Amino acid sequence: MIKETIEKLEKRKISARELVTHYLDQIKKKDPELNAYREVFDDAFLTAEEIDKKIKHGDTPRVLEGIPFAIKDNILIKGKMSGASSKILEGYTASYDATAVKKLRDEGAIFLGRTNMDEFAMGSSTENSAYGPTKNPADPTRVPGGSSGGSAAAVAADMAVAALGSDTGGSIRQPAAFCGAVGLKPTYSTVSRSGLIAMASSLDQIGPITKTVEDAEIIFNVIKGKDELDATSLEVELPRGSSTSKTIGVPREYFSLAEGGKEGLDEDVAKKFREAIDFLKNKGLEIKEVSLPSVHYALAAYYIVMPAEVSANLSRFDGVRYGAREDGKNLFDVYAKTRERGFGEEVRRRIILGTYVLSAGYYDAYYSRAQKVRYMIRKDFENEFKNVDLLLTPTTPHPAFKIGEKASDPLSMYLEDIYTVPINLAGVPAISIPFGSVEKEGKNLPVGVQFVAPWFEESRLFEVGKILESK
């Protein structure tokens, strides 16, 4: 879609202003119900008019010239408010662009607004936002997934061409699957985290949510690369080219991770997954069963490593340096009151858990063991990628669930990420691609399947993803 739009702009069949008008009209029409946007920017038309002048004067359009984007509320845009959908950062204005945002801007992207999310990216439903839940465009009684639910809903409801999200344990891929969009979690370190409000620094990764696999590829190629502002970032090798055949592994453990009871793999989702396997076989790809034995422990390890990093990262939000502030009798009182009133329930839960596992006497028992499990999971992926080119899994065990259905049961909510968190722990890239829908209570709910590639091999995801997308 991006390439076709750029071609129309270059041939002056449409203008950037007309594009912005269309998407702002869609936002005005749909967002009052969906609540995908936290804020819609008032300067998008100014940027569009500048682009139209350049094209009129014969300038060659850049890679993303005039393309309207939505940006998740935890990714900084200079001069715009950014609050990670938390009361504690209410009123905070970014003083610089996130590196990913700067790269989009340098290629001509237009920013329509910032999108709603689970507070500090902690959640799988976007119900944890301090500003109300986002709703799924396919069925507004259901969640859009999380934590990048606003970005996924904006793309799925045609309120943006594409969006940026962040993925710590599935927060791009899970909402993309629930909403019927494409969601890419790049290899850890390929996209700079500078300007991303940190949740868990060894897991967080910025990536695109788009309408097509090709659009995800275009955006990834813009935002990737080494950044001196992020010491963990690396230069990405160029794609290694197409291959005539691919061997795809299906991990047997992904069908037994949540067996039994209401948390098992939904029968209709399993049926769609088997259809995806059959489709790929018919396209000439080899499918073989593989084993990732350590992924049984992934969710437990994740909910030790992630809260530990949350506890450390969120200590900076204290009412003194920036954001909201509550008055108190002394400095400690200011800290306590600000954090009590500024942080939501889920954020407080994870801070408490993280502080506990890092405390004296428990660090070795929990955090150190979780890191060992993480290494085992990484080795499992490394071993199987010696035998197969890609892995194929469901993205989520269920289609989108009802708003409020899991709100009182944190464990049930955490299990929604059971197929995605191993990828973040290992640092490998993965993409969720829509593959039809299942009917629930008279509504057709999108289903996504997930391809996983070896480190720095995003090109394989795009190649095979386009094959599946052709269905």
C-alpha cells in the first residue's frame, strides 16, 4: 500500500493534504467509539502542504513521503506530549524525537497522533490505560490486544496507513493478530530504543504495525540500524536474498503449552493454524515438526525478568524530575503520594513483584534462575535453526476476548502471551500475519499466525510472509 500511495503522490493523482484529510475524517468518525488515539495532532496539514509543494516543484518523493502514521504513546515525538498512557506522566512534553521517529520523519512520514496503550506497556488488552480501554474494530465489545492496542486498532480501522508500536512480550504481534493487521517484532538491537519510554530494557523493541507485509518491510528498512544513542543497537546486515525453498518448523510444544481447561489453544484458532500449514505445503514449502523443550518455562521466566527490569526502570518516575507531582510533608512523602496516585494497579503489581525478586535472599532463587532459563530458551532456538529456516506458530491461543473478561484474573491475562514471550526472551525476530477469521457470537474475529526467524534474518519473514498473505 505504501508504494502505491507514493506513486499516486508522485504522479499527482492524490495530494498529501487529501491523504491527511481522509485519515483525519476516519479518526473523527470512528475514534469516539474505539478510543485508539490519545491525541490527534493539529499540525499534520502543515506537514502535508510542505510535501505537496516539494512534489509540485518536481522533488522525488522519499520512501515514506506523505504517509500518515500513528505513534504509540511511549515513543517520543519532539514537541508533543508523551505519557505512556499513565497519569504519572500527564503533561510531559518530549524534548527530542525517538530515533525511530526521526528516521520516519527524515523519509517524509506525517504523524497523525499518538495512540492509546496499556500503561507503560504493561498489559495484553489495552484495558490498563489510565484513559480508558481501546476497542477492537472487528467487535467493539472486545479488546484490541495490548499493549500496542491503539496502534493496531488505528491501522485496522483505516485511521492510519501504518503505526509504530513496541514489543516486550508480544505487544506488537498480539494486538496485530486480534485486529487483523501485520505486526513485526524485529531482532533485539536492530532498531534503536532511544526515545522509547523503557519498560524492560533487555526485551523492549520498536516495530511497525501495517496493512501488508511489504509495508512492514519498507518501514523496518527505514528504522533499522546502529544508533550512537543506544549502546545495544547494531548495524543490520542487508537481506541475503531470496531462496527457492524454505523448511518451516512447527514446535510441538506450542500445542501443549496451555493444554487443558479454558486456557488451551482455541479449537477454531487451531483449525485456522492447520489451514495455514496446508496452504504453505501446497505452495511447495516443507513443514517438519521440531522441539523447543525449554519454552514450557518461558512465561514463568518472563514474569521474573520483566518485572525486575520494570522495578529498576520505573524508579525514575518520582514526582521530582518530570510528569505529575503530589505535594507531601517531605521528599519521601512526595515520592510515595506521586507514585501511589500516578501508577495504575497493574504497574504497581509488577513493580512490587520485580522489587521482590531482586531483593536480598531472593535474587539467586528467582532472578538468576530465570536468566539461566532464558539462556536455555535461546539455545533451543539456536539448535532448531540449524535444521529449519523458519518456525511457524499461532500468534495467540484465542481470538480477541471480551472487555473485562480477564481483568480480574492477571494469570489468565498473562497466558495470552504464551506464544509470543519466548521470542522476546531469545531476541529473535517474528511477524504476525492475518490468516482469516473465526466466528464467535456472530462476529468474525481476526486470527494471526506467527513466523519466527533466526537473528537478523527478517528478510526470511518478509519472503514467506508474502506467500501466506497471498491467501
